[in-house]
Amino acid sequence: MTASEPRQSSNFIRQIIDEDLRQGRHGGRVHTRFPPEPNGYLHIGHAKSICLNFGIARDYGGLCNLRFDDTNPHKENVEYVEAIKDDVRWLGFDWGDRLFYASDYFDRLYHYAVELIEAGKAYVCDLTPEQVREYRGTLTEPGRESPYRDRPVEENLDLFRRMREGEFEDGSRVLRARIDMASPNMNMRDPTLYRIRHGVIHHQTGEEWCIYPMYDFTHPISDALEGITHSLCTLEFEDHRPLYDWVLDNISIDCHPQQIEFSRLNLQYTVMSKRKLTQLVEEGYVSDWDDPRMPTIAGLRRRGYTPASIREFIDRIGVTKADNSVEMGMLEACIREDLDANAPRRMAVLHPLKVVIENYPEGREEILSAPNHPKNEGMGSREIPFGRELYIDRADFRREAPRKYKRLVFGGEVRLRNAYVIRCDRVIEDDDGEIVELRCSYDPATLGANPEGRKVKGVIHWVAADRALRAEVRLYDRLFSHPAPDADRSAASFLDHLNPDSLHTLSHALVEPSLGQAAPGERFQFEREGYFCVDGIDSTPENPVFNRVVTLRDSWARMEQKRG
Ligand code: ATP
Ligand code: MG
């Protein structure tokens, strides 16, 4: 499935839009936007907002803009801008020629602020930040009016112009809306519209401005200037909606988008706040924003997730107003299903143990054929060399084992996948008793089938010793070992819940030779081991690196069942 195909799943937002269209609201148009702040990389939570906004535009024949909400220049930069564009495109969405920055509107925002001042609806306030907080009141007590609230319009205009011209220091004055200090909604108690910020170089506007508009003032106006019809945001903005509407109702703009809130995506075993993700990167708990353990889009991509699997996940979790935390297993199930259907099979031995087939002629090599997918012949087959010396996985041999054990035991038989049945005749150990090699014999009559009357219980994977490629394999697991790392009050920090075993690097894995041609980002099922992806950054043809995307089965679910 591609991102351009419509999805059927309805939700309360689509129902609102259906009704709006029936009533002929917004001129029968549907126009959404995705408004990231370029202060970090996008994460899987943003994917929900992206799929929702772009998906609605697609399904209603409307438009969706990409708009950088860049009003906090000290935390933002172009690296983030570029990464966000890459991630949205990679997820399969296209903003056409509608890439905007809130900073594109700084001039117009300034003029709307002047309009509010002229109408007696905004004033320059000289209270210190601490005083502003003090005057604001609490949830149970009304606020007090600022002594500057009744400044004459002319004086406000003059001060605001001089704020822009750089005459005043950071924090010495702000422009505030003049609404209602007794409002039960704290956001309506004369909120700040503009603050002074000297000495920052904005990634788009450079040093042109030393006053910056607040989000609550910028966002509704940006939406209206772009002709947005439905402004979809997360629930924490519900209490800001009266302010969103107030701004648009009190300036000379004739477009009034409708703000609709939905619940954020929270995912278990990870954190989603950009501040915490930044901390993980800056303090070196992960290699970078695209570390395959990160819940960022870049991390998921590098891990081996497909865009389709992420879109499928977002579709399955749905869109509601209920706060919840989604199981990591649900995300993993989506990529597992995708790769089960679409990833070619290969053989890779992660913990190699040498096997010598004593009755196989020395110097001989056979080229066997193996299907690329057990259920999809259309995916073709590949050649795999077979020879006298092979490697199997250490975990697939035991000197002695219970009858249930379906792999190779001393004196027992096992089938080598896509090849012959072998029997283990001798076990060679080093001085410490460590098994270093198995001496086996093969039955030439068993290629592809068991002869009559012969029961072989297990099938194991292998690679030919002299043709296998050495590879580094990175076994990733969840970054945190607590389902809600940042909600646990008993821990001093979410960092206390980092999973110490979230990465195991195996530097001596052996993979079948056909993997030498694998391109960065290509994904495979290593039979019996899991799904793997060629690392997009570190892998080279000489030193291939494979990331484990996900195990074949959900082992965490089993563990949790046992515990529970
Ligand atoms: P943070 O608070 O961690 O900095 P944010 O919400 O401020 O994140 P933005 O860049 O402002 O990040 O988000 C862009 C859009 O994505 C917003 O509309 C926001 O509501 C939405 N969004 C962010 N996080 C989530 C999430 N976890 N689930 C759904 N939507 C989200
Ligand atoms: Mg935000």
C-alpha cells in the first residue's frame, strides 16, 4: 500500500469534516497543515499528526501544508528543518509547493499586533516576568490587572515600535492581549503576544527581528493566512482554543479555521518529549537522533521500519480524544507483518560453530538453489554454495538434549535448510572443554527431501565456510525496560529506566554470499533469527552491518504474560 491510497478508517475528526462539508462550511474546502517546531527530529508521535493531516487532505481531495512553527529561534536550527522535510517525504507525503514558515509572516503578525493595540485590545506591559506570574492568579483565584493595562493607545504604539527597534532589554517589556484577568481560563488572562529576544540569529530571518511572537498569537494567524479550514492539534491545546478564536475574532482577517484537538500518541517503553530525546542524544545515551533505538522517524527508518508499516500502525491506533499509551508490540507487529510478506529470506549465522562434513569430497562445491520467500514464488530464488566446511549457530547444537530438542545433538540428525540431512559423529573441544568444531556426515540422498521412513525432526540454518561473508550484526532491543519511563514517580529520572541490554553487537556473524550485494536500507528475514536491515550509515561492502529490526516473534509479550 502506498501513502497515496485512501484509507477507510473513520474517526471523530472525519465525522466533523463530513458534517462541515454537508453544511457547506469553509466554502466546501478541506485544507490542513502539519506545523512542526524545528527544535528536534520528528518522532512516531508526529507521524500520527502527519498521517492525520496529510491523510485527510488526500482523502477529501484537499491540501495539506508543511509549516515550520519557528518562533523560538534559540532552540531551532536548519538541521532540524531539513531532517523534518526528509522524514515527511519518507513517510510518503507531499506538501507540493506549500512549504511555509511562521517566520514568513513576521511582518504581517506585527501589523496585526498593531491592529490589536489600536483597538485597545493589546498593551505593552512593564511587569517583570516574576510579577507577571504573580499577577496571573491561580486556578482558584482570579488574576490582578497589570498597572500598565490602561496605557493610552499612542503610548502602546510607541513602546511596541521601540521594542521592535531594539531599544529595550530582554524581559523588560512584553506585549500582552487585553482580555480578562478574571477568566477561569488562565490562557485568557492577558496572555503575552510578543517578547524581546536580542542576540539570537534566527535560521530564516537572521537578525532582522529582536521581538518574537508567541505561539498562541502566531498559530491562528498563520493558519488563517494559509486558508486552513481544520487546524488539528493535540489535546494540550484544548484550553488554548478560546485564545485561538479570540485572536482571529479581533483582527481584520476573514478566514477562521476550526481548531480540533485529538489525543497524543504515547508509546510504551520509550519517551516522546523532544526535550528528553534531545537529552538522550546530547548526553550520549544513544549515538544520535537516528540511533535505531530512538522513537524518531529517522531512528525507525535506520532500524529498518518501512513507511507503510508506520502508516499502518497509525491507522490501527485510530484518532480519539482519549489519553492512552500504546503497546510497543503493536508497532512491532506492523513491521513484522510487512516484512513477513515482503522481505526476502536469507541465511545468517550469528554465533558460528564450525561443522566439517567428513564424507563430503574435499575441494568440491555445489551450488544449491533456495527460494527467496516460502509463500511467494514470484520473489524468485537465489544460489547458495554448499561445501565440506560449514558454520551453524552455536545455539543449534547440544551434546545432549531432551527428546523435544529439534536441532542437532551428538549422534543425531538434522536437516540443513535448503540442503542435506547431516548427522553429528564427533565433537571437538578445546582444552577448556569449549566445543570448537563438529565432525558430521551427510546423506547425499536427502537433498530437498527425506527418504522413505526417515524422520528428521529439525531444520537449522547454515553458511558455507569459505564463501560466507563476515558481518557485524546489531541486536537492538527496547531502549527502556520500564513501560512508562517518564511516568514512574519513584525513579529520580527517566534515565534510570534505560535498558542496559538495548544493544548487543556481534562482530563475527557470517552471512550467505548473496548478501554481499545488499544495498543500504535493504531488509531481509534471516531465517529463524529475525528481520534485519542493512545499516544505512555504517555498512560497507567490505564490512557489512545489519540491524535487527524486530525478532520473529514477540518475546516481550510472552515475558509479560509470564510475569502477569
Ligand atoms: P514537544 O512537546 O515534545 O516539543 P511538540 O508537540 O511541541 O513536541 P511540535 O513540533 O510542536 O512538537 O509538533 C508538531 C505537531 O505534531 C503538533 O501539531 C503536535 O500537536 C503534533 N504532535 C507532537 N507530538 C505528538 C504526539 N505524541 N502524538 C500526536 N501528535 C503529536
Ligand atoms: Mg509544539
